[in-house]
Amino acid sequence: AVRLGQAHVGVTVGAVHHDDITARQLARVGQVLVIPKRHRLARKKSVRLSDLDGEKLIVPAADRPHRRALDDALSGIGWHVAVEASGWELMLHFAKLGLGATIVNASCRIPAGLVSRPLPQLPPRDYVVLVRRRFDEQTAAATLVDMLLRDLSGAAQQAR
């Protein structure tokens, strides 16, 4: 949409390589396993991918990037699809209902009754803000980009 001029600003995950787009990093976010407080893995400080053997996982549909990355990372581990869901909030909702464990970004708000555990074997995800190269720095969209960068930079410094 940004490339077509249908949006002034975009946010996405991963590297963007287009001559007509400028991408600036917003945040680098780790991935976590989200499970009920009484789950067998809840006592661990962090979880290894091999710990997920036999688990029922709430995952995105097979054609989504996060699912493809999980399929690759969990290759050779005997996990099962509990539910396919679109979006972090729905995945977390299904986990809260007890349908299975899920893997989401560490920036997600974890609902009461659930805990998150780091998955250090999974790479962090880079979020970037996108604008067209001929972006007018004097617009409301430019102000939005500046606010996003400033707010996320401040939040990252507070987390340290």
C-alpha cells in the first residue's frame, strides 16, 4: 500500500528492499511461549524447542510467515496443531481458553492466568516503519513516524 501510494506509512516485520521505500527499524522483539501457569513448562525460566515435543500449539494458518518460520524451527519435533488462528490476540485468547500453547512476540500483553517463557532458539523479529523515498518530512505522516520512533526508542531504554 505504501509503494502504491495508498498509505503514507506502513509497519511490517523483516527486511524490506525496494528502491522506492525507506525502512527504519522500530523494534527488535523476541519470541515467547505462552502457556497456562500450571503447565509443565511454566516452572522453567526459558524453554528449548525440544521441550515442545508432544505439545498442542495454536499457530497461524500454514501460508502465513510466522507459521512457515515455526514449521522450519520445529522441524523434527513432534508437535501438533491445536487451532489455527490469525493474530496475536486471538492466539492468546485460545491459549487462555486452554486449547494449547502458543508462540507470540515478547511485546504482546499476556492475559491473566498465562505466563510467557523466552524461546532463545528462535530469532528476534525486526519491526520496521516504511515510507516512500520521496516522503514529505513536513506532513502529519512524518510526525507519526517521528512519534513511533521516539516512543519505541524510549520504551526500549526503559526496558533496559
